[in-house]
Amino acid sequence: MASKIQENLEQSNNVYITTFTEGHLALPPAKKYAVLTCMDARIDPARAFGINLGDAHVIRNAGASAKDALRSLVISEQLLGTQEILLIKHTGCGMLTFKNEDAHAAVRTNLGEAAAAEIGGLDFLPFPELEEAVREDVRFLKGSKVIPEAVTISGWVYEVETGKARRVV
């Protein structure tokens, strides 16, 4: 039996396909850039950052973590030709609200010892200060041997309260 969320997906997709005309777009992003941003549901990267379908790769994860996204960024650049990365974290991010120990304790409490053992010493990559986290991730990418020096990298903060994106680095 389908959940309400699954039913919504099917219904919405059936409406979408009646006017879909973008099936001809090429696999590599036309504007040769990647956006790394948070998975936060309050961020609409296409609308907030002016990304049209086919323009860019949009990579999302908890906290817009460069370390967590490295695999996708390498594929984006080495196999699909992107030449720029926009790293965009945001105000009010959940990653500012806990430490690794808190996440591990929640897993242990809610899911038990077997689940806690499965994630072992997993780093959830929380951060205590937003702008410094942007700077650290940009430094990480610029220092990585798998991100060519020719790739342009910038770091931004998106303000969920106003919709404004401001450059940090």
C-alpha cells in the first residue's frame, strides 16, 4: 500500500509529465558548475540561486559538508566537466545544534546497541560556528588533491530568514 507521500509523488509527477519538454538536455551541466548546499527543506536551490534545469549539479547533504560531498564533486568535475564549486551553508542549520556525542547517543537510545555499533565512530560533521565552517570547507576543497587548482571555489551563507545569499570567501 502506498503512503500519502508516495501517492503525492505519483500524482504530482503525472501532472509534471504533461508539460515536460526538457528530455533533450545533455548529461553534463551546461554552465559547468556544481552547487553544494544543505539538505534543509527550507532551501530551494533552483529558485534561490537561479539554477535552470540542466545548468548545474546540485549536491545536497546535512550541513553542506565538503567532506561528505567529495565523491560527488570528483564525479562532477572529472567525469562531467564542471569547473566551479559554490559551497552554500545556511543560517539556522541543524548541524550547529549538536555534537557528535549527541548524535551517537540518540542512535543508541532510539535504535539500540546494534545500530550504535553499526555506525561506530562515524563523524556526523557538526560545526559550532557557521562562517568558520564555510571557510574550513573551502580550505578543505582547495587543499584536496582530487580538486584541481583550476576549479573556482567560493563559500556562501544563505539566510533562511530573508532568502539572501552572501559571500563569505
